[in-house]
Amino acid sequence: MNTTTGIQNEENFVNAINGHKLSEMNNNIQYFLRTIYPFAENDDIFYCYRTEDFIKPDICIEWRNENTFVSLKFGVSNTIHGESTESFVNFLRSLGTSERAIKIIKLFAFGDGTTDGTGEVRKSGIEVRYELRKEIIELNKELNSNKQFIKDVVDRLLFQGVDPLAYKAKYVYHGSIEYGDFVSRKQVLKHIDNKTWAFMDCPHIGPIVFRPHARYAEKTILNEKHRKELVFTWPNLIPDIRYIAKRYNW
């Protein structure tokens, strides 16, 4: 049974890369680094460190004073991001999203008939999606009608994070130091341009689905703060990464 955690996986990458010559690393890490740095030579020494917890990239790889930031994903989870509902809808507003769409997102997020979580009856996800089924269709049409809008949102959720001034990941890598799949930001944004996205029956932007962190409908409230947060997942993350890696140039 594999008990490696995401943090341990980050440490494994640091230990496998930092201070080592390219030729000393395993074949998988060598392939990854040669893709990032095609002119790297066997005797070149690489450096690697974990980044701050509040930014999107998990590690920074340094070669000849050139830094590359990488977001690491590990295990079966397809969760890629989380933030408060208010922060996210404010970002959408900055991109020109309608107040009608903002209202639907909040109604879906809180699931109690209000846009601020003050309702007395908290409904389950299934109930909310049924009651708002027409509104969700309307919402998805708006959120997926403009490719540049989708790219801006996906860029924030997968590569940038909530701080526009923070370091941005250039690659997303899913897996361990022994085996993994990875794609560049450039490839993902090309993929967005080449697909049609308004097809799911749940709220989504491009390939990314969002939902409340917790509804606490007829359940014990463990952390009320989670009702005010959204979680973003990429349901087909691993197969899509593999497809994108083969389909688009770096």
C-alpha cells in the first residue's frame, strides 16, 4: 500500500534533483528535465526546492540560473484548486461575468435558497442541482462561450493561483519520481482553444468542475468556513494530461 503524501512527494522530488548531476538521476526524472531543458548536459548540476505553501507551484527547479516552477499532483485525487466563493466570483466579475451568473453560482454553492448562506434549510447537492437544473444550463453556456475567458480561469486555477503577483507554474506533473505524466501551461491553453466545453450538467468552466467544499445538509457541521469555499476538480485529469502531452507541442 502506497502511503506517500503530497508533501512527501514534493520532498522526494527535491531529494532526487537538488545538488545532483543529470546523469545521476533516474530515467524518469532525466526525461522530465531534458524536456524542460533540452540543452542540459549529463554533468550539469540541478537544484530544487519546495515553494511557499500559499503559491500554486509546489517546487522550483534551477538549471544554469534558469528557474522553472512546477505544480505537482499525486495520487487519485483530481482536485486542483480551492478558494472562497467570494474571492472566485470577484475574479469572474473582473473578467466581465454577468451578475445573473454570479447569483446562480452563489445559489448553487450555498444550497439554501440564498446567496449568502443564511437560509435555514440546507439541501443536498442532488437536490440543489435538480432545482437549479435550468439555471445551471444557462450558467454553463455563459461560462463556456468564450475561449479566452476559459483560458484565463483555467490559468488561475491550475497555474497562477489567487495571487496575480505570485510565481506561476509552467508545468503540471502528475505522479512520483519513478513515473509520471506532465504537460506545460502552453499545451493546456492550446487544448482549451481546440475543444467545445458547454456539455456537462454540473457547473464547470472548460474541463474544470466546481462545487462547495461542504454543504452540511442534514450532517454535523465540522467547519462552517467550508460552506463559503469552492473546490475545483478536473474529472479526467490523468487521461487528459496524457492526451494533451501527445497532442500538442511543448
